[in-house]
Amino acid sequence: MLSKRIFFSTTLVANTKKVISVHSMYFFTIRHWLALLVSLCLFGCSNKPEIIEITGSKMGTTYHITVIADQLPPDDLAQQIDQLLSRVDNSMSTYKNDSEITQFNRMPVNQLLEISQEFADVLNISRKVWELSDGAFDPTVGPLVDLWGFGVSPKADSVPSDQAINQALQKIGFDAIQLDGLLLSKQKPIALDLSAVAKGYAVDSVANLLEMLAIPDYLVEVGGEIRVSGLNPENQLWRVAIEQPQLIGMVNRVINLTDISLATSGDYRNYFEKDGVRFSHTIDPRTGRSIRHNLASVTVLTDSCAEADAWATAFSVIGANQAVQLADKIGLAAYLLVRQEAQFVPVLSSNFEYYLD
């Protein structure tokens, strides 16, 4: 999920007498590409807000924060953000030997581990989506992902046997996770991978920090997952583009957003073909098999970026028809792109229609 190497850089764009040019930004994550178009055009004068941009690398990906500040934020804002993201990374990185998740994955059955509030928050969000999706979202799916050759150590493209799949299914199950306050244990030898929710949680954490600092206008992006608040420098809604699910980046639709989170999941960059059949990296934890439906990408909008992140994965597992039905049932805005021959046909939940021009 997360990388060992960490890079960090910070750029502050000060308020000047010059025109700050328009930015078009595109971000890549392991699971998907998300094209982000943010119009940042500001004619500087003494009563105009500052545009502050903070960028860096963390959690095996990049992050970008744009803040529109009427008053200058703390001088150490970049450091506060970096430290906050480091806490999430140190808690949920499966690549760090001393992270909380690594400690949990290595410990024996029924042993107790006291964990941080951040880790507990992500587990509670994961349990909520796991329950509501009837197990389509399951952070213990790792053994199946590895079996199909999409794990940390890729294998030759091959379809596992039924026996191997059944054996791997015995090693997963979020119902084996027991959380009592901040005390965590497991009832069978399972392992967690929170990559499908941790980046969204990191976005929420940074956004909450900005709101605590009384900064109402911002865009936070970590690994392609986004949360926006207030208005952009032109005093308009933030403009975010949903990418066409194909290798060459193209915009499918641009939507205007405020006070919302967005996450996207897709199967169009990580798959293999065998005997003319396409096998996606998205594995259904209920069956142990690679998904076979024609849903190419899912974009979810909701208040919590962590929940949007998790739901985008869950919907990718269950397919377009069930995903729209479930999104309507629980009140989520979802935008799905379904592969039909050489085209991608949009399928929308009822709540997403609000965001159409």
C-alpha cells in the first residue's frame, strides 16, 4: 500500500501584483488516475486572499493542498500537514516494520494490541462499509490479491485453481477483527491492508486541520482522493474532472463542487488477459475471484473522503447495477462508467444528478 521512500517539498505562492496563471492538475494513484482541474486565477492587490500551495510525497504517493487564505495561516502549516500525514503513514503502512498495522498483522490470534485513534477510526469506517456492502469491501482480502498476482510481489499471469482460491478464502474475513475502544485483536490469523481507505482518511485529517485553523476555502488531494471546501480564488465552486477510464488520460466530465469529498476507483490500469479473457486486479472477497463485469470506474461523492474511498472500492466489486441500487438506498452520489465495446457509458445514482450542469 505504502512506500518506504519519503520525499517532501513545499511551495508557497505569495500574493503579488502579478497575475497567477491558470493551473490544470492531473494526479495519479496506484488504483486509478484522477484528473483534477483547478482554476486559480487571481489579480493581486492588497485586499485579495493569498493562494498557498503545499505539495509533497507521503504514503507512497503525492499530495497537493491549495489554501485560499484571507489571513496568513501559521508559518509552520506545511510542517503540521507533513507531521499529520506521517502519523497516518506510520500507523497504516504495511511497508513499515514498526507500523501499527504491521504489528497487528504479525501478532498471534487473540493477543491484544493498543492502537491509535487514527487506526481505530479507519477500522470503524471499514467495518461500516464492510457491513453495508455485505462484504464486498474487505480490508483482509490481501491473500486473494496475492494469489491472483496483483500483490506486492507480482506473479506470472495465471488463473488460480479452485482449490487455491478456497484455501485463500480461509485466510480472510473482516469479521475476525475485534475492536474494543482502542484494543484490537483477531480471532483467526488474518492480515489487514487499509490502502483502499487510508488515503481518503489522510485527506479528511488534513481538511480537519485546516478547519481547526479557521481556513474555510481549500482543496486537499492525496493520491487522487479529494476534499474541497468553500470557493476557489475566483469566488466560484471548485472544478474537478472525472477522467475517462483509459490509459491515455482524457476528461470524461467536469463537475463543480464545494464542501464535499470525491474518490475514484477503476480496473482499467491493472489487469491481465488469459485466453482472450480479461482479469481485473479487483478481487471479490466473497467469491475469491477477479470481477468479470464491465464496470470500468466508479466515482463517489460524500462528506467523508475515507468513506468515499472505501465505497468506490466496494462498488467496483459489486458492479454497476447493484452499485447504483445500493448508492440510492444509502443516499450516496455515484458516477459509474460502464465499458460497452469501445465506449464508456455513464450510469448515475439519483443523488449524483444534483451535480450535473
